[in-house]
Amino acid sequence: MTRPEPDTATIGPPCLALEHVSATYVERGVILQALSGISFDIADGEFVALIGPSGSGKSTLLDIVSGLFPESAGTVRIQGRALPLDERLDCSTYMRQRDLLLPWRTALANAALALEVHGVPRSEARAMARERFPAFGLAGFEDAWPAQLSGGMRQRVAFLRTLLAERPLLLLDEPFGALDALNRVTLQAWLLDLWEQERRSVLLVTHDIDEAIFLADRIVVLSSRPGRIVHIEPIGLPRPRQRANLASAGFFRHRARLVEALGLLADTGQGSPP
């Protein structure tokens, strides 16, 4: 499968543009390459998912975009500006798989934390967070401690904390990976509803092909290490998305192409995609 060229048909500068980005790291004194020549962009308000085998550099790429890990080559542009590592730290919000709520702060205090870190006075930050608790399905739990919340509710608090920072780019690293199947499905639909209202640019890492198709406008597929782009799949399902889309012929066509791109058929010896 040929490697696609980076996208160019956007109006104005994209929210994020990666140009030939590579990354290396040192393990036991040996230099290993994690990523090689990654080029793609994300338009304003676009939802892009990143999938690939374990160890393909997906989380490393999010760390590079967020300013937490240096690229060894290439350029990262955010809203048209090529930014060095330290200047990217304030351009995105980053949510990892674990909710990382602080156990000594209430749900409200946890949600307001990002605003406080960025200099918003505590009383103002908590008032802003409190206004949004009903929309996040958290009304009445403002004073609850993290240990008193279900896994799904903890993730909602973490999402609220992330979104309150109001950065143009949202980075999500397996945000539903630690949840049971029912909570995962519920929060996928909830995230889509929220995204339809706010239309932030999103880069999502997931191992779940169905989740990627359900959520994203485009899916970028990485190879095994060093991660290279082997396929980009534009998703043609209508928006707003419904769970019924997962039973459509269009969904299964997307899924078959992604399974092929990931090389799952060769690994399992199957002759045709599901």
C-alpha cells in the first residue's frame, strides 16, 4: 500500500501540520527509531484518529505535538506556525488513558485544575467548571471525591478539565481504554455530542478500529516500529453519527480497508476481511 501524500486541500492553515517528523529514543544505550517521516495535517474542527500496532509510536507522536518529547527531524506547525518544543506546551490539551484525578481534590476542584494552573483565580476557575457540570452529566457530584465516582464519571471530570483549558487542539490517548464495554460505548456517543457542539480539532490514539471509524473524519494508520504512515482512510459516514452507522455497508467497507492496512489478514491467515 503506497504512502499517501500530506493533505493540502484545506482553507487557511490547518490547526496542526506535521512535516516529515521522525523520532528516536535511547534504550539500554542503543538508539532506536520510533517514528519515520510522518506527514499529515488536521484542519480546524477536524477529528482525526491514529491507529497502529503496539509500539508503533502513536503515543510518542502525541508527546511530540504536545511539546513533551523532541522530534529528531521534521517540523511541527500549529495554526500555521512552526513551533519549537517549548512553545508547543501551551497550544494543546492532552488527556491520557488514565483520568489522573488528584485524590485529595473534589470533582469540582479537579475539573478546575487546568484553569488554575494557567493563572485563573481559584474562585473564578471553580465557578467556570461548576457551570458545565450539568452538561457533562455531573450535576450533584461537585463535592464528591474521585474514589466516590464511577470510572465513567471520573473520565467525564477529566474531559471537563481538559476542555476548560480552551486550547484549539485536543490530544486524546486511549481515553476510553480503561473502561468496561458499556461505559466505553456510552462515552463514545457522549464525546461525539460534545465535539459536535464545540468542534475542536482532535487527534485521537486508539487500538479500536470500530471506535476510530465511529468517531473520526479521517484515520491515519501507522506501521510497526519505526512508525510510518501506510494508509489514510477518509470516513464517509454521515454526521451526526449514530450507533446504527456501525451496521451499515459503508462502515464495513471502511473496516475492511483498515484491517488490510494494518496487515491483520496476513497475521491471521484469513482470506477476506470480516
